[in-house]
Amino acid sequence: MSLSPIDLGRPGAPHVGSYWAVTAGEEVSGAGPVTEDLEVEIAIIGGGYTGLSTAYHLARDHGVAAHVLEANRFGWGCSGRNGGFCSVGVGKEDFETWVRRWGLERAKAVFEMGRTAVRTVRAIVTEEAIEAELTPEGGLELAHKPNRLRELEARGRRIRDLFGIEARLLDRAELERDHLVSREAHGALLHGEGFALHPLRYARGLAQAAHRRGARLHGASPVTEWRRDGERHLLVTPRGTVRARQVVIATNGYTNDSLSPATAGRLLPVLSNVVVTRPLTEAERDSVNWKTYLKIWDTRHLLFYYRLLPDNRVLFGARGGINDTPVANRTQRVWMRRRFIEMFPPLASVETEFFWRGWVCVAYDKNPHLGTTDDPTVHYALAYAGTGVALSTLCGKLLADRLAGKAADAGPLLSQPLPLFPFPRFRRLYQRAAYAYYGFRDEWL
């Protein structure tokens, strides 16, 4: 059973009608489809952040020209649909779980990997002069219920004491005076690291940087069949076969179960939903005292995330929904608007001009994974669970080092084997049960 939304019979599909697609500028140049049989050293399946970062770092750091095979257009999947939050985060487990499992020092190393990931993105944007609309440094984690302030206080104390990151607890009065007013914000933790960006501009900038440094980019080139021929992998695309010595799986939430036995039954695509309003007037901003351009998210498990864009539109996102169908999409858009108005009643008359969805990727253990399969020539980095802007970029760098024969320590968390879901055909049932459980905890506990 495949849960992937990819249609391999329609390569080169245009981007969804998102705000990002409308404002991202030119498509990636030099990214024509595979049109003949090719003999290559490294083929990367997937043209999102992971695949592009791998190709970029292979070219920049090791002088290796990998070939990237993208089914549609570069950044077409969640790399071009997400909220643009570049955050210090690795998986969905809490820090205390890491400490119990590996001890304090190794747990700290996992956290530091998240910081390194954020800094890696900033360094690439700076070095390659990518116009990605970076926000100010930092972010606001809102307590959506008063009883969540205690956990925010503990989190702030830990990241200050263990990592030296600036983090300050804001009471409701300070939050409303200096940042914004919401019915569902009872205080916040002001984080000192992380930022947001224009995700599709970043994806296209990363693609162009990889291309300039020697990577070969092939859009409209889905892998419809994968088989072995001695020491070579044969990746069949609609107009040519790519014979590669090594292969990287970088398809994340758009991975068909039929692609490879190494990922079949091991990934759960999960929808993330975004609406973007028209630009707010000054009076509308004043009505909720929205002064900040920082990225914002709340303390829910099924979190809401939002921010003010450079042109004063509001981006408002949420997990939710199981099916990507016209009926389900209409229902989700109505729900998103209702929840936005419930949080910000003075903005009830502000129209939402854009709505779109994309598939993030979750593994059974809710952690990201980077590894090499039983076949030592097949590698992957997957399942970022919604924290992929920064982490996928770093994973691409780590994969590039591995492919080039350089020792690259992915740490104790990322290096865990990618687990199989028990009874994989029931993954959507697991998701429904998880949504019911976490929804109850978010609203009633």
C-alpha cells in the first residue's frame, strides 16, 4: 500500500497555487529532464532541500557532480510549501528522553546538531547570496493554555543553562505589549535562535547554487522503475535510464512504497496546511498589536504556526486532515479560517487569499533518519517530522561527506535504523488515533 501523493505518470507538474509560488521569481534554470541514457557516479532521487543540499555540498566540498532526479519541479514538494520556519529542532522526542537513552553529553550533541543545522542554512544563504527574505533571529513559542507556562519556563531554563541560548519567559502582559494579542496566547518563551525564510526562494537558490558549482539537475524526471544491473543501479525515467554507482533517496513525504524496499512501509506522509491573508492595514495590525516579524508557534502537539510576512500578510499554518482531495481541501480551508478568527477576532474581516497543503514525513518512532541501507551504495535522509528546513540541509551535507568517503557522524538519533510500521497498511488508522489522542491532550489537559 502506497500513501504517496506523487503521480509518476504526469512528470513536471506545476507548483501548487501558493503564495510562495506566486512570489518566488524565476524557475530553476538548467534543469531539463533526462532525455537519454546516462552513466553517472551518484544519482539523487528528489529535488527538495535534502537532494539539493546533497548535490550542492558534493559539488562545493568534494568536486563531485551528482545528478538530481526530480519528478516535477525543484522545490515542488514540501520544500516549497512549508511555513519557512528554520528552527533548532531534531525530531519529536523531548530532551529528557534523549538523556535517559544516551546520557547527558550525547543528548546535548543531538541538540547541538539542530543549532548547526540552522547555522548551515544561514551560511548557505549568505555565501550564495540567496534572496530568501530572512526574518529577524529568534522566535516566540506561545503558551496556548495558562498551564503550559510552567513547561515553557523549564524549557527556557534548560536551553540557557546547558547551551547558552538566550531564552526569556514573557508573561501575557509583556507579550501583548511588545509582540501581539491573541485569545490563545497566555505568555510565551522568546527563543534567541532560529529564523524564518521564503522556502521556495531558498529551494530555488540552493538549486541554482548547486548547478553553478557543477551539479546536474533534471526536472520532470520521476523514477518509475529501479533495478540492479551488476554494480550499477538502473533508474528508469520517462525519457531515459540513469545508470548510477550510488543512489540517494531524498523524497521524504513524497516517497512511493514501491520506490525501494528500504523505505517501503516505513514512512507516513502527514498533511500540513497553510493559509495566507491579504495584506493587513495599519489599523488591522494595531487591532491585535501585531508588532513582530518573528516566527511564532504554540505549545500544542498538533501545533499552529504563524508569522507576519514582509508585505504584512499573515501566514497561518496547522497540522490536520488525512486526505488530499477537493472535498477535504475545502473543508480544511474553512476550518483553518475559523481557527484563525477564533485566535484573532478583530481580523475576522481579513480575507484569506491563499490556501495550500503539503506532505511532511513522519517515521514510526517520530524521529528523523539518515543512513545507508543493507546495500552500501544506497543512502537516505528522511522523516523530518516538520522540522526539515534546517535539518534536511544539514543532512544533505552529511550525506555528501558520506558519499565522498569522508567520515560523517550523524549522531545517536539520526543514525538509528529506519523502523517499519507494524502492519503498514494500517498507517492511516494509526494517524487518526494519534490525532484524536493529541487533540484531546491539547485542548483538555
